[in-house]
Amino acid sequence: MTALIATLLAAALYLGGTLYQLHCLWQRQTASPSILRGVGALALIAHAISLYGEIFTGQGLSFGFFHVSSLIAWLVIAVTLVFSLRAPVTSLLLVMFPVALIAKLLAWLLPDQGAATVPGHSALLVHVLMSILAYGILAIAAFQASLLALQNHQLRHRNPVRFNHTFPPLQTMEALLFQFVLCGEVLLTLALISGFVFLDNMFSQGVAHKTLLSCLAWVVFGILLWGRHVRGWRGSKAIRWTLAGFLLLMLAFFGSKLVREFILPM
């Protein structure tokens, strides 16, 4: 019952935060960062309570498809709220609140099947949590790149309406994008290293494609950071490389889980 109440409360808060931002957008006003932080913090508390009941089991931690989706959504919003204390990133919540709402409701409505369980005392848990953290940070980078693409499109077509009143200036958006990419690349590096350390064979039949796609994503983000530092890449090129790297990472992270748990369940 506690988990149900927490789930519904989190969903209501995410919905309320989304509607508030849409109202501000329609009125061409800037949403109050303080209100968004307050709503987001309350939603995160309720979301965490429901997550605890879903993920922690008697055998360890369950990392099923929808549980992981909900956990990543929680992490993405938590990191965004922390970053918002020193950078203008609350505009990202316009996309993240609805995503978290959907992820939370799906985790509640659709029970995971064939979910992997990791013992709480296992060293493998370090690799799993590091991977989730890296994915969460790079997901924020992908959201940032998407909003930057929209902002670029509107300015290029001399149509700076509604959305642009919500976003920070282009230079600020680009600087934040590369900060997220750099942070995510460092965490992804640590996740890959921990995988090679704690797993017997990172290229075994069950995880070979995940390892390969994750390594390719690591290379793509590395090239992007090199291009920014050496060639001064920005704008559309930075957006394309960010989204390409995230797509590879998404296929690595969710593709195999989707196939194993729903298409070809064990």
C-alpha cells in the first residue's frame, strides 16, 4: 500500500510539474526554478520510496527493464536538480518530468519478467550502478542536445517563439552540453573498466553485443570531446555526435534487456 501511494504521489507531482511548465510556456513566462526544484524534490522522494519496494528483493537488487527505466528517470531528474543549483538547466525538466511520469507508471503497471537480480554484497553491483549513473548523465546530455537542436532550428528560421523564452542562451546550452558529455564519458570509462575487472568475460555470448555497443559509444563521445577541444566543434555537429553516441548506448543498455526479458524470455 505504501508503494502504491508513493507511486501515485510521484506521478501526480510529475504531472503537476509538467502542466505548470506548459502553462508558463503558453504564457511566454519563465517557470520559477524554485517551484520546479520543490516539486521535483517531493516527486523524487515519493519515487524513491516506490523504487525501494520494486528493486530491493530478498535475493538482492532486481534490475528488470521497467525497474531500470524508472531508476534512470529518477537519477536523471536528481542530477538535473543538483546541477540547477549552479547552472540554468531547469528547462530540461519540461522533457524529463513527462518521461519520469511514463517510466514510473510503466514500472508499476507492467511487472518485469526474467529480470536479472544482483546480490547486494556483490562486487558486480559496482559495475551495474556505475553503468546506470553513466547512462543517466549521458541521457541528460541527449536531452540537452535535443533542446539545443530545437533552439538552433527556431533561430535559423527566424522564429524565436515560446520555447526560446524558456531556454538559456545558445552558448550556455552548448557549454552545459559538453560538461554533461565529459562527466558521462568519465563515468562510462569507469563502468567499462569495472566490467572488465568484475566480470569473467565481457565478450561472452550473453553480453558481447552490449560490451561492443558500449565501447563504440565510448569512442563516439571521445571523438566528440576531441573535436570540441582540438577542432572547436559546436552546433549541429556536436548535436549529431551526442545523439549518435547516446543511441548506441541506449541500444547497448536497453536493447539486450528488451530482447532477453520480453522477446526471448529465458
